[in-house]
Amino acid sequence: MGTMRRAFWILFFLHTNAASGSYPKAQNVTWKSTNFKTMLTWAPKPSANYSYTVEFSMVGGDKQRNSNCIQSSATICDLSSSLMDLNAYYTADVLSEPPLGVLSDLIEFPYTSSPRFCPYKDTDISRPDFKLEVSKDKKKTTLYVTDPLTALFKDGHQLNIRDIFSDNLEYKITYRRNKSTGKKVHISKSSVIELTDLDRGESYCFSVQAFIPSRSTDKQLGELSQTQCSNNDNHSIFEVYSVGVIATAILLILLLIGIIITVTVLCCKRMKNAPKSEKEGVV
């Protein structure tokens, strides 16, 4: 009887270890978030013998599960709508479990934990779009910035970053005279930015990015927008016309001057010769 009991425990121990060994831990568990579209990612892709389940919670809170990330073969989990308190810090565990519909004798499954993540402080901000407008008198240039949309909704309305950050959202404008390397910076709390310290008639190039000074230094700036340049009303002749066109125009002008000089000289000679002809006719 004792021998049978000993054999049973040996078999149980081997079975438990084999089950645990067949469920490798997830690796590189990372948060990826842009405009509050928040994904938890990890590796490797599981074999047919196991799957992944994600559990998340506020730091110190109860663990929760997202229905789309239970015993899944995916290596990504969208938690955008699950992290309700944007100012809270969250952690997540990626558990290695048997595939859906398969039972296991394991009581606790191997897991890997994520770093802490706060949506409000850590989500990246994408590059904004903006329109450029120069006043008719050329004294003022206005940038109309479109606040980027987020992945969050409220009462059926999609929120933009201004809805969430409110007065904490500013914009950093970097600008320079066209074809110049010297740059200037302007900070604005508004999405409508007016610049009046520019040289009239000159072309300037602008780029914009979100700026959230309340964040840590490495998270304050969003992605830089595409550069846009205003028109230059003081184009040099070499910018407007090609060298060939300019050379042709110069030749035509010289030819015209030559013709005028020739005609003038001929007219003068005829006028001088006219009195002589009249005298000879009288004699």
C-alpha cells in the first residue's frame, strides 16, 4: 500500500511539472499607447498547446479581465476602454494557460507582469494637422491647429486631446524663414496661434506638436507635425524664371537696343544729308 501511494505522488509530481513546463512565460510585456488607444503586447506567439489570458488592475486594486483577452492565441490586448480612470496607475499580468476548452491540473499558472502605466501621463500624442493663413496686409500669420482625436468616447461623442487635457494642453510651434536654418519657438495655450513678429512678405516654414508641461520631461512633447511653408511675395527673378529664360530676355533687350541705336543713327545721317541735297537742287 505504501509503495502504491509513493508511486501516485511521484506520478502527480511529474504530471504537474510537465504541465507547468508546457506553458512558457510571456516575455517583453509592454504598454503601447497613442491618443489613449492602449494596447498591451508581449511575445512569443503561443503554440497549439497553450494560450494567454490578461489580468489587469489599478495598483493595489482587484484584478479584472477583458473578455477578448481570455485564453487567446493573440499577443496583443486592447485595454483602451477598460482603463476607466485615466489618472490611475495600472499593471497587467499575462498568464500562460491551456487552450480554450482544455483542462489542466495546475492551480496557479505562470505569468509575467507589466510595468506600471498611467494613461494620462504616459500615452503618446500623435502629430496634429494645421492650416496656415497669412493676412492680406501680410502683418499676421495664423495657424489653425486641429486637436488630434483619441480612442475614447463620451455620450457617443469621440473625444479629442483638448477634451481630456483641457488647459494642460499647449502647442509648441517651431518656425524659421524659408531656406534658413535658424529656428524660433512659440508656445501657445490655444489651438489658434497668431504670429505677428514675422518679416512682411517673407516665406516662413512651420511645424507644430502638442506640449503638456505637467508631464515628465520625456513625455511632454507629442509627435512633430508635417512642415508647412507660407508663400513668398518677394521672389527674386532667379526664383521665378530659369537661367535660360533670363538669358533669352537679356539677348532680346540687347537686340532691341541695337535696333534702336541703328535706326537713330540712320535717321541722324539722313537729316544731315537732307540740306546738301536741297542746295545741289537749287544750283
